[in-house]
Amino acid sequence: MNKFWPIFFMFWPILAIVSFVIAPGMDWWFPGPAMSPLGEQIDNLFYLILVIVAVTFVGTHVALGYVLWRGVDNKDQKAWFSHGSHNLEILWSIAPAGILMFISLYQLDVWMEFRVKTHFPEGTTPVAEVTARQFEWRIRYPAPGKKLMTTPQSDDLYTVNDLHVPFGRPVSIRLRSMDVQHAFFLPELRVKQDAVPGAVIPVWFEASKPGEYDLTCAELCGWGHYKMRGRVFAENESGFEQYLETLQAEQNFDGVTQPEHTGAQIAEYGIEDSQ
């Protein structure tokens, strides 16, 4: 029992190291690799902070366990009492402050690139306006061949929960909230931005590869928060334009002439398979 506490404090760093090693293979890590250039930078920041925290955590616990172990084995040696050390207090105040300052300065470029509009990648084009509301994502596109305007136009296109964007180039959305605060979250792309009532917030991202990505709300917004899910479809330029044209035909359907494809068919099967 005398060595319980030394073993106790030594156990946790060992468990932490083992957990870090097996976590990726057990799917206890990120939801897959980052699927955007910005996401890769964010992952690098995460790993940097993880290394700093892990070294600090393991080091302090190993030191604490060692001191306790030595104390158990030296029962005849009297403890040394100290009323404090001014030099040590300065050291353990300056060291954490320096580490935090380093992290804050190191991540500034990534932060500005994502959050500051003047630092968005060159050529970033708005493709849609996304309005969050309990409990869905309402999406407004411009008509094919036109630019997204700040106010709704008579020929704008509308859909719910399915956001289509081109891949391989930076695009942006105009994020709004119709009721309470929500959070636009693309886990695979590492994009997260609160949707605040009364504010229009530009959000840019770039999907590195074509595919279907999860769109979720990461802010508790009411009883139906759990079902506020959508999908982001990253596709080539022709596929994106084809989707807008199909959505336009579907929206302008007069009830007599059947549109060639429906937006739901394209979202589910792709353009070629929906034929």
C-alpha cells in the first residue's frame, strides 16, 4: 500500500501513451484524413498542441511518481520543507506563458486564412447562401451562369440539406440563421462556423477530392438538434453546372413536361446513373 500512490501516478502517463498509439487503429481519432488543404493545416496545429500537452502531462506525472517512490524508500530521511522559491515561481510562470505565446503566434496564419475575409484564397467564389433553421439547412443558389447576389433574386434556386460545390478550388457560402444560433460543421473538411441570428458570415472551404461529406449542426439548437443533418456533394465543374440546370428545370416544372432528371436523383445516384 505504501507504493500505491507512486504506481497510481505512473499509471496514467503509460495509459495515455498506449491510448495515443492504438487510437488511430481503433477509429478513436479524426473522422478520416482531412479532405481540404485548410484541414491539413488545422490537423498539423492539433498535433503540435497534442505533442506539447503530452510531453508536459507525461513528464509531470513521471516526475511526481519518481519523487513519491523515492520518498517511500527513504523513510529515515526527513523531508525538506521550503517556504517557496522566487526563482522557481518566475520560471513556471514564464515557461507556460512562453508556450502559449508561441502557439498563438504560430497559428495566426491559419486563423487569418480561414476567418479574415481579406486573407481568403485568391479566386474564392460564392456558390450558395446557407440559412440554418430549426432543424434543417436551407440553400439558395444563383441561376446557372449568374453570380450569387446578397438579396434573393426571382430566378434563384432553392433546396434543403443538400449542398453541391465544385471540388479542387476554393468556394464560399454566405451563412445565416433564421432563428437561434447554429453551427455549420463539415467534419471531414475541418470547417466549423457558428451561424448567428442577424449576421451574414462568409465561410470558405475547398474539397480536395470529389465525394459526399457530412454536414451537421455542432450547436445545441433545440429538441430536434440531433436530426439537423445535411450532405455536401463535391463534384467537378460540369457536374456542378448540370446540377444547377437540373434544379432549375425541376423548380420551373409546370406540372406537364417531366424534367429529365430530378435533384434528388442526381444527389442519390449521380448524373449518369439518374438517366
